[in-house]
Amino acid sequence: MSEIIEIPSPRGLPIFGNGLQFLGSNAIERFRAVVRASPDGLARLHFPKSVAPVPVIVCSSAEASRELFDDDRFPKFLAPAVANLTPTGIFTMFTHDPVWAPTHRHILPSLSGAQVIRDLPVLHSVARELTDFVLGQGPRDGRVNMEDALTRAAFDAICQIALRTSYGALYRQSGPEFFDLVRKGLDETMAEVRELPLVWKMQIPRRRRQADRLARARKEADAIIEHRRRLGPEAGTDDLLARLLWQGDPETGQPMSEDTIRDQVLSFAVLGQDTTKSLMTWALYHLSAHPDIQRQVQDEIDSITGGDQTRPLSATELAHLQVLDRVLSETLRITQPIPSVVRYAAAEDTLLGKYRVPQGSIIVMLRDVTHRDPVSWPNPEQFDPDRWLPDRIDTIVPGSYSPFGGGIRACIGQGFAHMEALTFLSTLLRSATFELDGEYSLDVSSVHFSSSPAALKHLRVVRREPSRVVPVANAASASGCPYPSTPVATTDAMPSADDVPDSFSAATEGSLTGAYGSEGGTCHQIARRLAREATSMGLNAAITPLDSIVDALPLAGPLVIVSSSYNGAPPSNARKFVAHLKSGAADLSSMQATVLGLGDPAWHLTYQAVPTEIERLLHEAGCTPIADRGALDVSQDFSDEYGAWTASLWPALGLSAPADGERLGSQPALSVTRAHHAALDTVDDGVSNGYVTSIRELQRPGAASTSGRSTRHIEMTLPEGMGYETGDHLIVHAYNHRVVVDRALDVLGLGAGAMIEITAEDAAGTWLPTGVPVDARFLFEGFIDFGQPMSARQLPVLAQALTGAEADAVNALAALLPEDFDAQVFDRRLTLLDLLTELGKPTIALEVAFSLLSPLKRRRYSISSSPLDDPGVASITVGVVRGPALSGHGTFRGVASTYLAGLEAGQVVKVSVASSGGFQPPDDASVPIIMVGAGTGIAPFRGFAQHRAAQHAQGHALGEALLLAGCRRSDEDRLYLDEWEALEGNGVIEVEWAFSREPVIGTDGNPTGETSRAYVQDLVTARRARIDELLSRGAIIYVCGDASGMAAGVRASLGADVVDDLRSRGQYMEDVWSSTFAHA
């Protein structure tokens, strides 16, 4: 642990301290100067007690910023003047206020991605009105006060959308009274914040005018509320005010109080438009100052609209305005509308692992300094939207960019603000070009809540002539958001993976049933493949989960079972089937069946366990085998093994095997055509909407930046009606990162906004959405896995789609000996995109590309919480997978971990819950347990500990609970250390650690440069006597982690015979995974 030191302070004056230096209208600028000159970007200021009774700290470093967004340690602080503006307003309440959480829950749906898209027509209408005003109502010399126009338009938009009230503020010379009250009230509030307290107290006439102004604004808010009441729910129930009036708290059902409703009306009218207006004015300033970039934006808009200046853009089209999106990102970096964020220390704490932060300290985070820090940003003073290109985003330092804040108090309206800015600016720039007046230079106006460039008060506007542009098919395709927004619609056109009968009582003799038990989806896909091959040979076939055939047994036709094991247990959709066979009630003497098992040998104890058991149970039930059981090793390319097994299966059914060249997993015959619109924009099959409530970094402060490793704790509210048991797993539908999607669109020759429609001869035999137009970006984000390596059987298919030297090169790879193929293709994880890139990106038909790609599988995470703590909330522990790609092509990103790490509080995530197959704490709390895990493998044991803590609180006697945990370094990645220490103090658990990268400290107290390496399996060996003593008293061992490394090491430490014996007695449980092909 580093020595804790005090934060340095600038020299002050006796009595006044730094008060005279850092108060007044230029306080922020003085803060900037002192923090830039301070070590590590931290400075502590001293003020008289009458001004600030607690320490004031200013900071600007990226690393400190990341820490400060931990809402548990550093909640949001509000100046009294701002807090008093709307005491229970969503933006101006302290997080600990009991009203804040239910208010947040109330408001969140009104600002969801789905709702924002439903609000697009209003945004388009106001944007068109703004454009007409700018072009037709401005002064004759073409100069327009764009700051004022954008303020009025943003006010109109938020009032229409959130309050169902229209003021027509654009065309009122003085503005409606409510608008003027709101604007002047906000100006005076910010003036009060900047004033010395004593000076403000002496401004009695100003204070009286402000009190009167706010009283009149509240009266106007009451009139708005009454107007909405008179309109009633018949006018709609999805606007904000309707939700507040007629819908209770989504969690408790409690209605919102009248005072709180009024404060939300004022909050959105006052603050709901100011920062968005500031973003748009600054963006227009930068575009006017850089006419070449403005031209790029206009060209991109024209390429999508074809030069049409009036047609509203769809949400999909707006999402493809990549240049404009990059302009907005760079605007938020270089001219942050709100330059500072203020937090306070909830308890005695530290920053950067060494600086003491007294409890109650106010911490001012200077975002504009962070956003311009040359340590994090090359050429920070240069306006450069291209720094947001996909290949440069990877270089952005974590914590160096936080335009919408962070943690649970991140801007609740950021999605709305982004959509509003895209809509307003794209509409304006389609019809007008903006130029700075030569008489003005950059001057910042910050009398309002946020800043604006003073030059926008005299911006020159030049009308653009309508252009006639053919929409460009190859426009750049780098979406501004890494993941799709909240899904907004559903469709019945998408074929479900389980779109098959759930009863086979009517099955006829001769028809084949492919029944699968599948967790990750691979067995499902192979069952589809088998059914498709059987159909092509003239045999009727259908696929279905194993559990759905129980009531139809015995089947009249042949049955092919494809199943995996999950930690020795049947997959979740095969448990009923296996239990039925075990009951002995099934007489299958009239039936024929065979089994194909999938598994990874890294699961040494359970490899092929369930397929083997199913084969045995079928035999005991009298079933006639069609062919010998097949076994596929999913840790490697199993095409040959699959081909060999089916070569014996088809003749046994009286069929001729398909041609050897047909690739395992290939799609049925596909046809891909271009479409003009998208009708499919959601993924709902088997998953429901959960909501992220918090996300935080678990690596110790400073560790993530030095080691490059990141581990996130993510909590979410589960969908209504979805429960879980301690030890269960959370299934997450993740989305490919935008960099991956952009690359795929580029390599496959698809441009911005490309829409396609896929048709298939056998729609049920493909995992792709068929028969419905779909946005190519959406398809690539949520359906396709681009990270799978090419197989030897795929290469000839690709070669046939190429010509000349490219075809020769692929054929040469296909002809390699197996060991050479592994070295050049498989071990490098060479994907289709990699190979096409190495060939110079030749054009291939999309039908061929899709036949060579795999479905994006849902990811499974151990739940790291217990429902006894909160049944509606589950947490997962995610190690973010990122590093140089083995293929040599850029950066490899784990699909799910990258997606999850990029989420923020309030965002939707598609989830379901699955059982862990018995990996659960004993019902009897007195039974001792031994838990062994390394890294994120300790995740389920956090849930176990919460479970036992709850049992202890209920009065249950607890048996010993020993956790043997592995990590790298004691000062970096002891995940949940504070929680473990608290639980140990309460007698719930005992924790011991093994460190695999621990620095060796010399006799002089300094690191020697060497490291000691001890793994958790070594700790098992060292504590063997204690483990044996607990086992003798009936203890159960739980092991979670990498199957081939840690779990195998634990088995070796205990001895294979001992483990087998323990397992047979139910005293040894594993929840392990293979790291070989982990795509976290």
C-alpha cells in the first residue's frame, strides 16, 4: 500500500486562505490554472469557514475522473442555489434523497431509445420550423442570432415532447412568459453560484426579484400540469408528464407527489434544453470556423437524402450521419457545455491510491481541462473530428472523456440530446451554410447554466440551393454509438430459433426428428444442419428442443439427439427429457435413435457426460440404436469428425451421404437483395429487457491504467417476473462493437445505411433473419459472429467465389497439411474478414459471405449476487477481454465483455436466467463449504457469501466457509476486497489469497524487480490439512474458473481419485469454462 499523502495546495492569504483568489466570476478559469500546475492534476483549496466549511479539491486527471464517477464513494454535489431551484427535480436532487431513485425510475422510460425514436416526428417538425425561421425570418443581411434561435427551438421541443405543451417560442419577439421566467431564473441562479455568499446576501432587491420569478414559474408549471390533466390519458400516455401523472413508480407502484411533479416540469423546462442548445451552438461555431468540415457534413447528408431538403430522416439514417456524429463528439470534447462536475467524499477516502480526501470534501472535476489534457489528447487544442474515427477511438485514454458524466448520475437525457442535435443540425445544414462574421472572434458566453460561443449571436447564414445527388452506396460507415440503441419494435417476420412444433404426437413413420439440448446454440445449429441434409435427401425432418418431445414418446420416426453437457448437467432445454428417461417410465422399444455429443475436453470430469448418459438411458428403455454415438470436440475444427459420423448415419437410414465438399454449418441456399427500408430492428427471441443500475471498475485505482486490465461489476434490474437462484447464470445477448461492424461493412462492400433482405429456400434452416428488410449494420451488430476462424472445409467455398491470384492463394491454404493449416490459419484465429483483408478486400457475394459466417452466440456469466439480498437485482463480474489480435489485424475485443463494459446506468440489456446445473450453496447453512476460484471465477462466491450472510441474519447457524481466491497482485486485483473483509469481520466467511504476479520486496523495503508466483491450486496444496478436516465433516468443494488451467490444477492438487470419490458423494462441484475459444 502506498503512503497516504496530502493533496498539495496553492499559497493563500491569512484568514482568507484562497478565498479571494478563487471566488467570483472567473473562478473556473483560476481553477484551471492551478490544477494544470499541480502534480497529478490535483489541488486542495482553503476557504474561510463561512464560504466553504469543508475542504475543496479541484482535479483534472483522467484517472482521478474515473474514480470520481464511483457514486458510492463520491456522490454528486449540488450548490445550494442550484438545489433550491427545484428541490426534488431529477437534475437537482442529491442521490441520497429518498425521492431521487423513484423519480429516476419514473422518468427513465420517457427518455429511452425507443421513446426517443417515437418522438422523432416532433423533433423533425421543430427542426423544420427552426430552419424556416432561420432562412425566412432572419435579418436581411443574413446574420442570425443562432444561440437565441436554438434556445427557443430546444425549449419548444422539450415542452412539446415532455409536457404536451406548445409555446411557439421561435416566433415570439419577447418569448412566452414561461420561457422568459425560466431563462432569467436560470441566469440568476448561476449568478448566485458565482457570487461571494456575503455579496449575494446583500443583493436584497435581486433576491426578491428571483424569488418572485421562481414563484411565477411554479405557478405556470401548475397550469401546465392542469392542462395535461384536462387532456387526460386519451391524449397519450408515453410523454413524461403523463407518466408522472398516471403511472406509479415502476418498482413500488407509488404515485408521485404534486410538488415532485411540478419540480420535474420545471427541471425539464429549465435544464432539459440548455445543455443541448449549448452543444448545438458550439457545433455550429466549429463548423462555421472550419468550412471544409462543414462541407463534409453536408456532402454526407446529401449522400443519404439525395439532396432532398425537406424529407424527414429516419432513426436509421440519422445513425449513419457519421461525420456529423464525429463533429458532435469532438465538440463535446473541446468545448464541453458544462465545464465542471462537482462530487463530494461520502467517507474518508483516497484518490489515485495515495492522496487523502477527507470526508465531506467537495471535489470539482474540471472536465474541460481533462478533455484538453495533452497527456491524453494529441494536439488537444485542435478541432479534429477524425480523432473519433474507429481506428483512433482505441487510443482514447479511459477517463479522459466524460461529456455526459458517469455513474448512476450520468446525464439521463443523453440519448435524447444526441438525437435532437443530429435532427436539428442535419435539417439546418441541408438547407443552409453557416459562416462566422469577420468582426467576431471566439468569446465564451456562460451566463446560463452552460456555455455558448458569443459569435453565434451574429452568425451569417447562406441559403443552399437544392442539389440533385444520387445517394452514395459507399459512404463511410462509422456509427457514432458503439452499440445499437434500445430496440424499438418487434416483428413476427423473424423466424424463431425454436420455430418448430412442440408436440410430435402426429409424427409419421419415416420423418426424422432432430432434438437438441443446447446452452450456447452450437447443438441447435448442428441439429438444423442435420435436418437440412436429411430434407435434401428426401426425408421429412424437423428440429425441436429435447424437452418438447417428452409427451410424444415413443416417436414413430427416427430420432437424432444432439446435446452437450453443462458442468455435468443436461442443458436447460434437455433436463425434463433426461429426468423422464431416468424415471424408468419410458418404453422406447418401438423407437430408433442415435446421439451426437458435443463438448470440450478441458472439462475433464464432465466431457461428453450427458450424451453418454442419454445413450445409456435410451438403451435401458429398449431403444434401437441407429448408429454409434458421435463425439465432437468443440475446442477445435470438428468438420472432419462431423463428416465421418454422418457418413455412417445416413446409410443407416437408407440415405446417400451428401457431397463431401458441403461445409458443416453452411446456410441453405440464400438470396440477398438490397432493400429501401428496415422492418426488423430488435432481437427478442428468448431474452427480455433488463436495465443496468450501476457499473464500476473492480481493479484497484491505478491498476487498470498500468496493467491494461479491466474488470467490471455490473448490476441490473431483471425483467419483471424473471427470478434466479444463488449460483445461477445470466445469459446476455451482446452486440458487436462498432469497430468490428464498421470493418465488416467495409470489407464486404456495404455502405452507410445499406438495407438488405435475405430469402432462403429453407427459412427455418438458417439463423439469419429472412423475409424481412433489415439494416445491414443492425444485422452485423446483433446476429453475426465475425471472430470465428476459417476452417479447412470453408476455404474451397471461398475460393470458388474468387478468381485469379486470390482464388489461388485460398486454394493454397486449403491444401496445407493439418499442422501447417493450424499454424497459418487456426492458431492465428484467421477469420473471413482477416483473410479477405489480406487478399486486398476482393468483392464476394453476400450469399457466400453469410454461408461462411457463424451466428453470434449469447454469453453466459455467473451471477455474483444472491436473490436473498434483492430478488429483482442481479450482478455479474466481467473481465474485459481486449488485446492484439493473434491474426495481426488490429485489436481483438471480446464481444460480450466489450459490450457490457460500454454500458451505462439506465441502458437496456437483453438477458435471461439459466440454471448452473446444481452449482449452488447447500440448503443447510450449517454444512461447511470450500470455494476455490481465480480472477472472475470468484464471482459466484460473492453470491454464495451474500446468501450465507442473509441466512445468518435470519438466525441460521453457519458452517465454516473458506474461500481460496487467486489474483495477480495484492495491490491490484483482489476483487471485492472491502466486501470480503466486512464479511470476514461478521464471521460469514474466511478468505485466503494467492498472488501470481506479486512483486518481491527486498530487505531495504523496495521492490527487487522480481515476482513471486503462487496460484490458487498451490494454496489448495498448502491448506490441504484444513481442507481434509472440513471434508471429513461433510464440506462441499466448489471450483469456478478456467477448466484447463486452474480447475485442472486443483484436481491435480487434491488427486484424481480423491476428486472422483468426492464427486460421487456430491462433495465436489465445478462451474468451469474453456479459455481456448472464449469470446467474452
